[in-house]
Amino acid sequence: MLHKLFKMPKRHVGLDIGTGGIKLVELEGRTAKPRLKVWAGAPLPQGIYRESQIGDGRALSDRIRELVAKSGVSTTYCVSCMEGQHVFNRFINMPAMSKEEVLEAIKWDAEKYLPYAPEDCYLDAVILKGAPGVQEMKVLLVAAGRKIVDAHAAVLQQAGLQPVAIDFGALALGRALLDGSAQKNRVILDLGAGSTKMSFFKGAIIAFSHTIPFGGNHITRLLQDELGLSWEEAENYKARQTDLLAGRGEDLTEVENMRKLLRLAVGDVKREINRSLAYYQSRNREEPLSQMIFTGGGSLLPGLKEMLLADLDLQPVVADLSRTVAYGPGFAKTSLQSLSPLFGTALGLALWEGKA
């Protein structure tokens, strides 16, 4: 949680604002498996929002207000999130102490831990489990500049919402996609519009997070440049294709040249993913990863999962929110499963209960 703004209400919506669009989820019932009440989404035009950076605050608040009005949610309280280059996260080891003592210690030695002065940022710490019998614990520090967090909260308020908290996206995804009782070590690969985020979990506890500056918009831009299309035409072309990455021939046609460019771009992402996997495994040799969970709009591109997992000994798992929430009247399980890769973060924000 980057910043808690109000006391926890009885009900709130999860609002995921991403580079490519807005997603909203409302749940009912605080049981082990709450029921899905509302889920809705809307695209965002280029330039309005990018990786937590607001390009046009008025346009963004208008889009959020429209989505909220059409969705029929029962509350104006919301939990949103921020991540990307403007949000700093770091894992550190510290002697066992309370969260309040951690935050105080960080402020006294800020230059060692943070890229911001304490008075210029919102800071939070998530205490992760330490090894049994060891008087040391791992801590996730999350910080963001006050100006960008305040601007984010102001947009929500201009849209008629009451922000309860600003959360960290990787934690929200873990809440939505992972079974807390499972002991598997997994990585969530969130292929978004503006970037690809890797979040490593030991059971349900986050252990490492890394962002790669490549997302679905990069593929759209390649299509736009190679085929001479407008942005909207390139997006529609991408959505219609089933074999963008499948071509293997040597015919130097326009389409084959495009496929080669796409495969080269995906190859660059795969190398970054492999480096992150190698870095993580070198520090956790006795706890190998078993699964890679795919989420985000980019994971829907046919052939992409297969290319990224080539030569990796990891079981591919597609995000499935029906494991986390029950679906009531008016919601089909197949629809929930098919759209799960798009709504993981929003669901995790809806599941937020005032803690990581």
C-alpha cells in the first residue's frame, strides 16, 4: 500500500488504471470466495495515461466517471494502484522489528534505501516472512513521489470517487491469482500495454519484482510503422490476427517482414525475462520456480506464451479469476475465464482489506 487516504469503508471497488484502459471490479460478501457483483472496462486513448504518469487529468477523470456511471457500482469508495518507473520498490533484509520501527529506521537512513527524500514521497513497508529461528526479516519497501500520488488521487476525486488507498500492483495481482495455502514458487508475468511486469512469489509471499519496458503498445507501434496503419487500425489488426508470431517461411513479403520484426522484438523481451529468472534462481537455488502465470492483455496474443516459455522448465498457467471469486446470476464462468487476464489487478484491488 503506497498511501492510505481514508478509514476502511465496508465496501469499495477496485479500479485499475493502465496505459491501455481502465478496469473496475466490485465484490459482495467477505467470505473466502466473495461473489463478483460488477466488472467493467473501457479503453484509454493514447496520451491520457502511461505507467502512472497522467498526461491529461481532465480526460482521464471524465473516462473514469463515465465507466463508473455505466457500471452501476454501489459505492464511490475505491482502491487504485500505481507502478512503473515512477514507483520505487526494493527488497531489503532488516533485524526483526515492527512496521512502525521499519519506517522510522528508513527515514533516518533514507539515502541508503530511497531515491527520494522522506518528505518528498509516500513510503510504505510490507514485512515478509523470515526464516524460522532467524532474527532477521525481509521487507518490501514501496515509495512514490508525493506529487504524482497526489495527482493520481485528485483525478479519482474529480471523477466523483473517494480513494481509500493507493496500492502496489504486484501485491494486487498476488491477491487475485494465488492460493495462499499453496507452497509453490511461481512468477506472475503481467504483459500490459506499456510494460511487462514480473512478480516472483514464494507461496503467497512476494519475493522479487521487476519491470521490463516492453508491452502490447510496442507491438502495435511495429504494426503501425510496418503496414502504414493508424494507431486504431493497428490495434484492430492485432486483435483480429491469430498467427502474427506463427509464420516461419523465408518469403520476403510485407507480412513476413512484419512477423520477423515482431519475433525479434519478442526475442528481446524473452532475453530480459530469462535474465530476471536467472537472477532470482541464483539467489533461491533450493526453491526452484514451478509455474509462470500469464496475465495482462498481451498474454492474449496467440503464440506469445509459447515463444516466451521456449527452453524454460516452467508450467504455463493462464490467469483464471474463477478460482478466486464466485460468479453470480448474469455472469458466465466461461466469460470470467476468458477475460481473467485483463482484470487480475482490478480484482486484487477489490480484495484489498487494509493490508498487503
